Amino acid sequence: VDENGKEVVSPLEYETIGLLGTNCGIEDPDEVAYLNAIANDLGIDTIETGAMLATLMDHGQAKFGDVKFMEEALHDIRIGSERGKILAMGTGRVGKHFGFTRIPVIKNQAVSAYDPRVIEVTGISMMMTAQGADHTVGNLPGHDCKDQTTEQLADKSMPVQVACAIADSIGICLFGRSVTNENHELIVNAINAALGTELPVSFLHELGCATLKMEWEFNALAGFTDADNELPAFFYNEPLPPTGKTARHYAPEVSRYRDTWIASSS
């Protein structure tokens, strides 16, 4: 709410606070709420928008924390100016247009607040998934990734990716997976009762696996390669304070694991 008690935006999501807030050098939650409301009016994603604006600031177009610059950029998107049309295309295409070198995207989707240098399972999920830098497809922020191999981390990623593909396919909330992951029989019984089908309990797992395979096949036919799956170079070259960690897993290794998984689950 503003100083008069009028609602500005609701809810103010944690990824919005991270990407549209601190990622852009903004510390005042009221300013984040104001920018969030504008993004909502425009119908644009706040993770992608925050990453795009921060990339502009990172390459010298404004100082971090410059709310006026951010507001003007969003206004350009609203009115459809030439600059606005470029900005509306998202972080990857904005970076390419301006010749930027540090572009935080995978498959042209902006990386969320889960840094793959630290949360390595999530990084591998983002490299493997057909959906790009989507942190919802296989996020395990609490997993201890230290000294684990690509294969070990991918083994942790795949069950979560399957569970997320199930949730996406039947339209259930990702945040409810702590319940739905453990109750496949209940969900299948509900589907059978509603549709008059006789699906086995294994249907959900099979659905999740089939969905992932279809997504990967689509990307392959669309021309995506390991180069598109790789993390941005700066994740490998720039240590992340205060841990000093850099990325240590590469797309060819991840793709080999994916192909082995496809063969074993067919």
C-alpha cells in the first residue's frame, strides 16, 4: 500500500523483489511495488523485466538503483517506441542488439535469483530443460551440491523435472508438490472419477516422462544445440562473492546424461 493506505500491488512475489529490486540496486520495497504494478499493467514478467533492466544498467546505460531510468524504460515499452520495441523482446535479444557481453540468459530466458554457481542442481535443470532458464522445472535450493559430479546432480534434478512436468500437464500448482508428489493414487483416482477412465497409478509418472521427451524433441527439431543450453560465460569466469564459487558443469555433460536417461526410460 502507499502512504494513503491504497493498494499498489498484490502480491509482491519474492522473485520480483529479487530481480526487479535488489538485482537492479533498489532497496526500497515501495519502489519495487510501484515498478511491479507497472509491469503487471503491461503484462510482462518481472523476472525477465528485472534482468533486462539490470543488464542495461550493468552495461552503463544507467546507474544501479535509478528508478526513473527503469520507469522510463517501461514507459517506452508501453507506448511502443523504437527503443520500447527492443526492450520488450527481453534480456537476450536486448543484450544481442546492444552488443552486451554479460547476458544472464539460457535459451534466451532470463536466469532467476537462483544462482547456478551455488545452487548447482537448479543450474543443471535450467541447462537441461527445454524451457530455458526456468527455475520452476527442477529447483532444489536446499540440496548440498559441494563436490558432486554432474551425473550425481542430474540424478537429483530428474525426479523433480518429472514431477514439475506432471504438474504442468494436469494443471496443478507447483507450490503444492509437497502434497501432490506423494499422492499420485489420489490424483489418478480423481481423474478417473471425473473422466470415467481407468488410468493406472503409473500414468502420472509416464505422463511426466513423455512430456519431457516431447519438449526435448521439439527443441532439437527447432535447431537448439548444446550452445543454447550452456550457462552464460560469466558464470564460469566470475567468482560469486562471498563463496568465490564459479560454475563447473557444462552442457555437453548434461546432454549426455539427458540422452542416457531418455534411453533408459523408454
